[in-house]
Amino acid sequence: MSSKKLLAVVLVGALGAAACGANDQKPSGDAAAKPDKGGTLRVLSESRTLNFDPAKSQSLAITTLGLVHRRLTGWQNAVGQPAKVVPDLGDTGKTTDGGRTWTFVLQDGLKFSDGTPITSADVKWGVERSFAPAFGGGLGYHKDLLGGADYKGPFEGKELDSIETPDPKTITFKLTRPYGDWPWIASTPAFAPVPKGKGAEPDYQEHAIASGPYQIQTYTKGVEVKLSRNPNWDGSKDQVRAGLPDEVVFQLGQDASVVSQRLAADSGDDQFAFGASFASPAQLAQLQANASAKSRVVTSKSGAVAYVALNTQKAPLNDVKVRQAFQYAVNRSAYQIASAGTAALAGDAATTLITQGIEGREQFDLYPSKPEGDPDKAKALLAEAGFPNGLENLSLVLNKSNNQTEKAEAIQAALARANIKVTLRTLEADAFETETNLSENPTYDLTLSSWQPDFPSANANIQPLFATSEIGKGGYNISRYSNPEVDKLIEEAQSTVDPAEAGKKWAAIDKRILQDSPVVPLIYTRNSFIHGSKVGNFFIADFPAYPNYLQVGISK
Amino acid sequence: MRYALTRLGGMVLVLLIVAFCTFVVFYLVPSDPALLACGKPCTPENLALAREFMGFDEPWWQQFLTFLGGIFTGRTFGTGATAIHCAAPCFGYSFRQNTDVLELIGDRLPVTFSLAIGAAVLWVVAGVAIGVLAALRKDTWFDRVALAGSVIGVSAPVYLVGLLGILVLGFQLDVVPVGNYTAFADDPVRWAWGLVLPWCVLAFAHGAHYVKLTRSQMLETMSEDFIRTARAKGVPERTVVGKHALRNVLLPVVTLTGIEFGSLLGGAVITERVFSLPGLGGLLIEAVHNRDLPTLLGCTLFSGFLVVVANAVVDLSYGVLDPRARLT
Amino acid sequence: MSTPVARSVPAAIRSVLARDRWALAGTVTVVVIGLVAIFADVLTAIEGHDPYTYDATALDPATGLPAGSFGGISAEHWFGVEPLTGRDLFAIVVHGARTSFLIGLAATVVSIALGLLIGAAAGYLGGWADRVITWTADVFLGFPYLVFMIALGAVVPAEFPRALLLIVVIGFFGWPSTARIVRAQVLTLKDRNFVKAARVLGASPWQIFRTELLPNLWGPVLVMATLSVPGKIGLEAALSFLGVGVLPPTPSWGRSISAAIDWVQVDPVYLLIPGLALFAVTWGFNALGDGLRDALDPKSVTKR
């Protein structure tokens, strides 16, 4: 019948493809090519919206938003080094009272794309603007520290008293408590300047006034965003942006697998393009067969820590012995395979909370076992805790948008080896967040999550996930871990200004928390990206696990 | 006239019910659409502000009435300099996409229509033609192949045929492009070429119904008295088939087309996912995943609107095609 | 006199199977896969794998693809294994048949029962009730039910059995098409003498429905049921395909097909096997249903 014929056709086709892959020995000398100034860089993005409104953005300092907006401070990252805070619009800040008051001085002669000078008042306006309800959704670590609980933004005519601008070059922040990481906070999107008095319209993101190397030339909703050079950007005053291409074009709403196909084929404009989303395991397996494409896949050395969070406030997981059993019950090897096919593409097994590439991180393993885990030890611990027959009916909630099904099933299968029976419950992204982050009395026992700090400090690894203040009410302490001793240590470490000293404190906290086993770290998730053959200087530093958009250029 | 008014009233009522049900179902979902505007970290104060701004702080029935009101009078979110205006007819404002919902639908509609109209033309024409031929050549090999093919077409899920099509024709043989949509206005040739595979796949799956329907209807009609009379009178066979029989056959075909066209959006959800086309179905799924209630309501209402209009068109065409129906 | 069609149903099935090779082939397919679904546990025990256990040794360590060619088909794994997990595809497909049959058949029962009752009520009672029902059916037919089911999947708590939810939802949205046909049948039956006689004798509408109408509806209902099973199975697969059907790790053809999309170029077998299984079942029911219709529908006797 015709279905049989179809099968034959497909099988022959598959063989053909395999044969092609083996013979495909294209020379791949393009990796060494250094990028020059000029050309058009293309970014193929799955997303349909591109947000250039700093108040609404959660963008890292080295990706999309950074092409258009500068911030008070910037990140310098390189392969083999922890990320450092460096001057951007201003210096890296000074404090005279142990971290409570911070003063930054702006460089001379900075201009917006419309030619007007960038002053401290514009930076202040940008920060104030992030408090307006109409411009929510961005990173808001500064809000609480600036004491803006009742402040609703500058459009109602009020200023934020905790920010002072004594002259056009100086800006001073008076915080509610000492905070050593404030220079890092000043590198978050809200610290990009917005010309004072502007930016009241809801579509500001489509024509934002630029301070970086590029300005928004055209913004076609859902289709394309074209960035062209900002004539008023001075490269000599910017140490974090290379500004190599003449134009950057974002193509929106691209299907991820199609992007992978196109970039692997490397023809026409796609030679000058890279994909903004991670290559999936299936795509990676496919790229293995194509030597040219394989050479153009860049995989990060490390990345966000993936973990199983254990609801420490719900029986039976309120017992530390039970929680420790989970450290041995998981199978990190199966998890690696389920997430990327191989350990090398998935990332190293994780045993600490602080991610690689962060200043002060210490490597340790409180619960050593094989990569496959140790179900017998887990069973023994459970028996000690009074559960000789294992655990029944635990609920593991999943965030659907994170594509976690295979990974969660790997966890489910691994725990079953230790007689821990788990049911999976998949929720849509914000239903998931409502359950894990907002609910007073959530019903989940376990959840799968991953965390990449929003700025390169151990503080951003630990405080959002483990401070008592972050339970429910929108915080990310989804293991609902509350330990007054740890809270006190966190507060001390946060108020330490010297990064080296603070780093030591954070490493100690990392160990202390894991003794209580509120989460089971799984892997430091690697991200893989693919780029066209004419894209140069496409690297991923130790932190964050994303390419540095600001340094990428086109090679001739 | 009275009929037309009742009809119109019925249509509006259908749409109201569809909107209401969507609203209620999505209200039962334990989630908070204001979360997306809350930021990270999201404090309860910020969340309350976001809710108020987006109009999610009112009780649900109030929100539903506000939504209905917006259709006639337009809406304004927030106050002062930062307020967002959504002009009448306002079918809501998607905070997720920062756009008026009507505009979003308008942006995606051409893709879905290109897909549906192209495929429908193909499947109706091919399906009816094959069905008529099969009936006229009953029990020949052509008839058998057509019947067997139509059973396969009816049985194979669209996404399976689509995926196989992509695999074989798109990737292995590389004869048709995959995952490329070009707007008609930009380049009509590339537009059509990019849609060839989806059209054929849809036509294969849907056309099968038409083959079966046309064939059986045709056989039935050909055995009826008026055909025999016409033949007895010496009317040429071509006229008998073309003028008398076909007209009778078209009636159920029109009904089926109407119904299928009305449920276009439901089908688009799957087809557009398989072929990665940026149409309304995709918008709908994105809206469900993002819990983008305004967009979802707009899409659902629009989908209901299509059904209602399609049904009305079917009824009207009955009058044209079937003289008997005109009297009632 | 009152049950002319009902008596002929088994006879009609026999004659269809004897005369119509396609219908026979369809029936055999359906029965075989039905038996596979029933004896899924036995079959997987013979093969020696279950659909849940991860097995990294069956995978190519360099890519996470099944080790060996053709998706890892071997004496050990008859249909190969899933990429990334190494779970046995034969076990998954065989247990997936169980999911498909259970949901498809049960949902059909729900929708046919509802359609029968509602359609008969509309046709028999007529007037106001008829108008409301017909109109409601129109609304339902135009309802974006996929969207609705997706939404319901998110609302209903995980403790609620997923299969039951799917059965109820798919069944519920399926009644209008059955009701339409039943209504049309009842309209013609209503004016027949035996129904009129029963009414004159003072039988209640429920009695008339049970004793006079129902026996005459079995034929068309059976045809409709057979023809709507593949649609229901397909809908379950489509919902699972969209990620809102049965929950993992319960095997489902639709979910496997959806997962296989990404792998279609490097591991086409992963798509083909669940895809062919789904196709075979739908085709079997359609072929059987077509044959039954030809046999039971007096108008179509001339057609073959």
C-alpha cells in the first residue's frame, strides 16, 4: 500500500542524508577570521517583541538592550575570568559610609542620539521612570533599596528623594541599608538614561532615544527591528562596546528549528547572522553531522544552575533527612542526557549554589556520589527518617514554557529508583509563577527550576532564592527555605563593600544552606548557539552563558 | 426583514456567549496576568499597582462589562501622561505585546487567510472534480483509487501528513521551502511558493471529504427522476451533468465548505504549528501560553465571528442554489 | 414492524465483512490494535521493556540519539528507542494504543449518548425546544473548542484524572453533529404511523423514545459512532500534540509525534512509528464505518 512506499522513501532519504554528512568535508578556516568595522549583523530571534524600553527590560548588560542603551556601570567579561564591574556612562561608584550612600561621576561630553547632552538628571529620570506602573516588568532590585514603596514614578510630578544630582555630572544614591553590590545594581537596565521629561508613551520601546552605538532606525512590530549607527556615540568613551557592524537587524518571530537549518546551510545573508535562542538537543544532534555547521556552534563553559527545589515547609520534606535523601536519589547523568543528549553539551554536574564565573565561588560537594546517584543511600536515609517504604504521591510542578518535560521525567524516573513516587504537574508559565512565587499555601512538594544571577555577584545567586523575605509575595525562594541564621549571614554579606571579603562570606553561606538541603543542584546548564561563517568575535565568557552582543562583528 | 433582524440578534448572542465562556474559563485559571508587568523581583506592592493599571483589580463581571463597553466607546488604561488609549472598537489591549488586540489580529490575519483560502480553493475544486469523475466512472480503477485515496486522506492527521511532507519534500528532496512566509504584497511568487506545501497537505486532508461527499451525492442525483427525464428528453449528457446534477451536488458541498471555513481558526492552531506560519492560530497558542487574556478573548471572539458569518453565507447561498429553499 | 432496522444490524455487519474487502481490512486492523491495547502489558513483558525506564546505554553517547541505525531498531528494542531518554519505543507505542482506545471509545460513548438524547428531544418535541437545541448546536459547532480544551487543561487540578477529563471534554464537544443527524431521523420517524399510534395510546415522550424511536436509530447511530471514533482518537492525539492532553509519563501517540517533530531529520523512525500506528487506527475505523454506512443506509445501497 502507499504507506509502505512512503516508509521506503523516507528511509532512503535518511540514508542519503547520513552519507552526505560523512562526505561533507568543507574547509572551516573561518573561525580564526577577525571581524572588521562595518557590515550588517543579523540576529534571528524567536521572540515577537523586542523591548528597548530600559524600565521594562530584564536584559543582561551584554545583550540586545546594551546595543542601544548605556548604563551607569557596565560588565567586562572574558573567557577564563570572572565578570568585573567597569565604568560605562559613569565610574564604578564610591561610598564613604560603608555602602549606604553611593556617588557616581559621569564622563564628559556624553550625548544622546538626538545630540542633547546626557546628564545625571537623565539617569535619575530613567530610574524614577522604572517606578511608574505603566512601565513595569523590568529588573527592580533597586526599588526596595531606594525606599520607593509609595513612589509611583515621575509622571505624577514627584521626584524620588533618595537620588540626588548636585551637578550635571554627579549622581548620589541614598540607600535604606548598606549594600556592597550597588555598583552591580547600577548596571541593571533601569540605570540607562532617558532624557528628562520624555518617555511617557507606552510605545517608547519602539523609538527609545539611544546612548549606545546604535539607534532604532525602524521598528516593524513582530517582524523586524533595524538598528543603525548612533552618530553621537563616541567609541573612545565606551570600554564595553566595540560597535563594529554598521547595522544590526533583528528578525523576529523566527522558528527555532528553521533558524538552526538556515544557519547550518550558511547561505546568503545567513552568513552574517546568529541565532538568539539556544540550539535544542535535536538541532545539536543534527549539527554534529555537518562539519562546517559544527564548527560554528559555540557552547558556553557553564551557565545557570538547574535544581530541584524541595518545599521545606510541607511534610514530609520538612525533615532535613528526607531532603538529604534526594541529593543521592537524583541521577545527574540521566538529567544531562535528557537536557542536551550528552554531558558535554548539557554542562557539568552541579554541587554548589554559586554558579561558575562568579567572584568568590568555592567548589565543594557535601553529598558525594556517582553521576548516576546512589539510590541505596537515599533509601537508607529515608528509612532513618521513618519512611522505610519510600515516599508516595509527591507532586512536582513544572513550568511549561521551559520545555522541561523530558528533564522532569528523568527526575521522576531517577527518584522512583529510591521508592520516591512523583506525579508531574505542568502549568503555564504564569500559573506556575503564581503557584511557586505568590501562593501563601502552595500544594507542590517539588519543582524544577534554574537560576542565573541577574548580575555577576554571589549575592544574586543566593539572596533571591534563600532569604526568608523572598518566600511567596513574588519572591523566588521556591523551596520556601527559612533559616534565621542564614538570613543574618545574608544581611551581613550584602552590607560588605569589599568584593573579596564579601565573596568569602557568600561561599560560607553556600555551604551552610546546602547542609539543610533545600534544593538539589543538578547541573550548570550550558547554552549552545550557532552563528554564520562571517560572524566574528562570537564568544561566550564564563558568565553569563550568552554571547556578548556588544563585541560581535562581521569579518570580510 | 424580521428574519434578518432575528438572525442578526442570534449572531450577536452567539458572540456574547462565546466571549463570556472564554472570559469565565480563563478567569478560573489560577494565575495572575498582572505578573508580567510586575518585574523581578515582584513585590506585592508592584503587583497591586500593575493589576490596577491593567484593570485586573475589579471583580470579573465588572471586567467583562468593561470589556464589552470598550467595544463601543474605547478604553483608557492608567491616568495622566502615561495612559494608554485604545480607540473604539476596542477589543482589548495586549500588555504582553504592547499592542491593540485588533491590530494584532489584523497583522496575523493575512497569513491565516492566505493559508485557508488557497487550500480551500484547491480542495474544493480538486475534491469536487475527482468526486464527480469517480461517480461518472463508477467501479473503474479511477473510482477505486479515488475512494482509497480519500479514505487515507480522511484518516491521516493533518500534522502527520504535514510533517512527512516537510521531511520528504522540504528537507530530503529540497523541492519546496520550509518555514518561510512572505507577505503577498512583498512578493506574490515567493508567497505562493512558500505556501505550496501547506496548501497541498491541507487540500489532501480536507479534499478527501469532498471526494466522498461529491461522489455519493452525484450517484444519488444521477438516479433521480429529473435526471432521467432530462436524459429521456434527449438533453446532451454534458448538460445533464453540468447543469442539472452538479447544481444539486453543490448544495452539501457549500454547507461543508461553510462549516469548515468557520472552524478555520481551530484547524489553524495545528497547521500553523506544523508549518511554523505566523498566523492567527499561532497568535492564539502564544496567547494561551502567555496567559494573554485580552489577545485570547479577541481571537476567540473573532473565531466565533467567522463561524457566524460563514453560517449566514451558507444560508444565503442555499437560496441561490436551491429554488425550494427560497420559499421558506 | 417497529424495529425493522435494529434486527438487521448484526446481519448487516456480517454481510459488509463478507462483501467489502476494505471494511474487512479495517476491521482486522482495529481488532488487532485493540488486542494490542488490551494485552499491552503482556506484549511489553515478552519484549522485556516498560515505557518508563530510562536507558542511557541505548543511546549514542556523542549525540543522545538512539544507538544504531533506524532509530535503534534491534532484537532488543523492536521499534527502537526514544532519543535523549532511551525509553523503549515499542512499549511506548503499545501502551499508547491503550490510551488512544480508552479515550477514543469512551469519548464516543459520551458524545453519542448526549447527541442521541438531545437530538431526539429536538426532533420529537419540536417547536421551542427544537429551536433552542438547534441553535445551541450551531454555537457549539462554531466554538473554538481546541482553545477551550487547552484552557481547561490549565484550570483543572492535576489530581483530577487526565483521561477522564479528556473523555468528558472531547465527548461533550462532540454531541452537536450526532444530534443534528438524530434530529433529522426523528423528524421523519415522528410522522410514521407506529409513533403516532403510540402517542395516541398515551405513551410519554421517554417511553416513545425508548420503545419506538431508539430501535430505529441504532443503525445510523452505529455508523456515526464508528465514523466518529477516529475523530476522537485524533483529537486526543492533537491535544497531546499541543501539550494539553494526557500527562507524561503516560504514553500517548500524539505526544510522541509532537516530540518527534524536532528529531524528524536525524531520527525519522521516532516520528514514523507512532504516526503509522495513529494512521492505522483512524484508517481502520473509517474503512469499517464507510462499509457499515453503505450497508445500513438504504439510500446508499446502490452506490457500491
